[in-house]
Amino acid sequence: MPKSVLVTGGAGFIGSNFVSYFCRKYPDYFVINLDKLTYAGNLENVRDCEGLENYLFVKGDICDEALVTRLFKEHDIRGVIHFAAESHVDNSIKGPRIFAETNVMGTLNLLDVARKHWMDAPGRVKPGYEEARFHHISTDEVYGTLGEEGYFYETTPYAPNSPYSASKAGSDFLVRAYHHTYGLNVTTSNCSNNYGPRQHPEKLIPLIISNALKEKPLPVYGKGINVRDWLYVLDHCKAVDLIFHKGVSGETYNIGGHNERNNITIVKTICAILDGKRPRSGGRRYEELIAFVKDRAGHDLRYAINADKLTRELGWHADENFDTGIVKTVDWYLENLPEVA
Ligand SMILES: NC(=O)c1ccc[n+]([C@@H]2O[C@H](COP(=O)([O-])OP(=O)(O)OC[C@H]3O[C@@H](n4cnc5c(N)ncnc54)[C@H](O)[C@@H]3O)[C@@H](O)[C@H]2O)c1
């Protein structure tokens, strides 16, 4: 009988890239994609999985205990890979409540249903469920902000600064607690900023590409000096696959590509690529559209991940670097943005 794996949030940016990759890599798994289809979820993102025999989409909320319990029972779920979240920092500043509900309470609900399905009592796994694992996807933002030097390690104390990162930190602690209290088989990964196909246009890279092609201003927060460590989405998916299968229960793994760039460099890089691929009329350059806007409240200066543990212990390395990944990404949006294709 195929092993059933529940993937949450698989209609969003990273989840959809993951589901497409995972269903094809593991034809023996039955992959159930549970997604509420909030504004951030889009079934177009997983159109290429429709019709696969080992794939099922279920529209629903990770907070819905009855639904999640039914899915566990009906499919005898043996693995959870949990992407679903409210994910946009700006939205969390405007309306934090839904971030606590989805990211904290939703994670708690999934953990608790998994515990009841896989375990008889604290420390006692039901016979046959020894391999059943819960993998939780988190972010480097839980570690707070860095100065110009240094990196986030798995041992860096948590210091979340936005309602988004605070809610993710809360979910990470619940995952940790389910391992320490009940002995649930869990792993967690904390990843840096992702980029690539299928990202929601509210996020920096697709927003810049889309605005540029529409000749609209390219908004850059503050002076554009905030630094993020950028990882191509497929490299994140491969790392999650590796940790889900080979990671040590109870452990946390940082994922990052050592590709630190500040925002203004990202925007100028995209402009230069577009100048080559879709030149503006009259010899103008896309860079001329850059518009500096009021900085985000509480904007963290710099994130940078040290992913040595994942490389050393599980052999992971990123296949893409930023210079190659960003060209692929721009090409994808040029072909797929409805307004410019
Ligand atoms: N995007 C990044 O750069 C990044 C970096 C590190 C970690 N992460 C984490 O990776 C995960 C995925 O991020 P993303 O960028 O793909 O997010 P996204 O916003 O693109 O997608 C989130 C998905 O979750 C779904 N969802 C939201 N609430 C739900 C609920 N209550 N029940 C079921 N589904 C629900 C949405 O419909 C959407 O499809 C998140 O946990 C995020 O914290 C993201």
C-alpha cells in the first residue's frame, strides 16, 4: 500500500514547487495537498499535478480538527510536511490575528491530530508507526536581525521582531514541545528568503518584475540596504525532502544558499536582466523606475544563514546560485505573468 503524506499549503509558492517535485520523485507515495486557498493559494500553481495517480487536492483549513482527523483516518497518513502559513510580513503588521490563528493554532491542530493517530501515550509509538514523521517548515526570521557581520546558527536564540516571525517562532516551539513531551517524531527547518517560479506578486521579486513590465514605479523600502540571503525555491524543496527522509528526529536544520544581497542590488539586477530581454522604448532603462518608499515598521536589517549542519550531516548543497537562479526566475515570469506573456 502506498504511504500517504499530507502536504499543507501546497497551492502556495514553495508548497506548490514542492508538491510538483515530490509527487514525481516518489510515485509510491500518495500525496494529499491540504490548502485553504487563501488569497496566497492558487490552483494554477499545481495544475501540472492534476491527473497524477498519486496526488489529491483537498480544500480546507489546517485549523479544522474534524477535517484533519478525517484525512488522517481515511488515508492513514504516515508523514506530514507542513508549509501552510500566513507568510507576508507587511500583512502581519496590518492584521496580526490571522497569523496567530493559522501559524500557531493551525500547527498545534496538525501536531495534535498526528500525535493521536501515531501514538498510544507519551513516549509510546503505535506499532507500525515508528517511521511516521512530522516535518515543519519555518523561517530564518525567528532569529531576529543581524548586524553587518555574523550568521544565524541552529543554536542562535530566538528573537522574532514581527508578528509574522513571532507566530512562526510560536509554531516552532510547539513542534519542539511535541517532541520533548510526547516523543513525536519531528524535524524542523529554518530557511532564508526563497525566490523562483510561482511566488505571489506581493513579494519583492515578482512585484519588481511585474511593475517594471507595466512601466510602474519599483518600490524599494528605505534606502534599499536591507540584506536577505536568497535561495532558489527548488533548492529549498530538495533540502526539505532530504530532512524529511534522513534528518534526525527532534533536530532543527538551517537552510540557506550563502547568497546575501541587499534589496537595491536585487532590484538593479532584475532591471539589468530586463533591459537585455525586454528593452524599454526610447533607450530608457528600467532602473529609472526605482522609487524609494517609507521603510517597513521594525524592518530587520540583515538575515544570513549558516547551513553547515545540513551540508555536513546530510550532504545538502544548493544547486543554484543567485546569478543563475534570478535569470531562470525572470524568464519564468516573462512567460507566465498574465499581463505580460
Ligand atoms: N517565502 C519565503 O521566502 C519563505 C522563507 C522561509 C520559510 N518560509 C515558510 O515556508 C512556508 C510557505 O511559504 P510560501 O512563501 O510558499 O507562502 P505562501 O503565502 O505563498 O503560501 C501559503 C499557502 O498556505 C495556504 N494556507 C494559508 N492558511 C491556511 C490554512 N489555515 N489552512 C490551509 N492552508 C492555508 C495558502 O492558501 C497558501 O497556498 C511558510 O510556512 C513560510 O513561513 C517561506
